[in-house]
Amino acid sequence: MADPSVDIAPDRKEEEVVPPKSKKFLKLLIVLFILILLIGAAIGAVIFLVPGVIPDSLKFGEEKGADKKEKETEKKSQGYIYSMEPFIVNLADQGRPRYLKIKISIESQEIKVNEEYEKRLPQLRDMVLTVLSSRSYGEISDSGGKMKLREEIITKLNGLLRTFQVKTVYFTEFVIQ
């Protein structure tokens, strides 16, 4: 058995001695790396914590100038959305009876709730029912027909209302049988 205390390769040195100039160069590299890392962290902190300091021309991931202003005005211009109870109506088809189940949401020009909508809800529902039941399957089965229906509903509802104005009508459910 071999004795573990005996060195197998007696000519091998345990540690290589690094010249003093290499140690200074290595320390300088480490200090420079830490300094660059600290500067990067400081720049990152400024970008994330104080975004107003960076000019628009240097911002990469965000919209610039007019695009940013358009997005802000679009967010501000989004009105309040009201959901109506679903409508089930007979369509105006001759011969074969057809039914339409539709759920409508209405977006107003205002960003807050309007009392006129609540007060006039029975009249608004009646107007929507009248418009829906006057349509046939052929008139509303394609996207063009749905757009015309949407526009007619907006026009009729805005004709009933005084302070509250409908901006858009959304069909959140649309089933024809």
C-alpha cells in the first residue's frame, strides 16, 4: 500500500508564485470592474426611480412625443361603460321565426356615471327593442350589418337623451337562432 503522505510527483511545485506586477494589475482590474458595476447601478436607479430626468429622445421602450400624448388623451377620452340586461327579440323574418339574443354595453362621452341613463333606461331599452325587432336575419348576419345596427342604435339613443350622449355601442353577446 502506498503511504498517503508520500508525494507521487516530487518535481511538482505546490503553488506558483505570481510576480508582484501581476498582482497589482489584477487588483486594478477588480477595482475597475466594481467601479463600472456601481456606475451602472446608479444609472439604472436613476432611470427607474426618476424617469422624468431622462429626455424623451433617450427613452427606448416608450412612445415618444406625439404618440405618448395620443395614448394619454385616448385613456382620458374613454367614457363610462354601462351594461344593459340581455335582449331576446323576434327578428322580422317572414316564414321561419328567428330569435336574437343580444347583450349590449354602451360607452358614454363622460368618464363618470350619469343619472340621466338610469332615469331613461326603460325608454332606452324600448328603443333598442324596436330597432332590433325591425331587422331580419339577412340584415344583421354579417359584420357590415352589425356595424349598421350599431350606428342606428347610437343615433336613436342619442335622439332620446339630452345631457348623456352615447359614444359607442358594444355587442358583448350576439346569438341568432
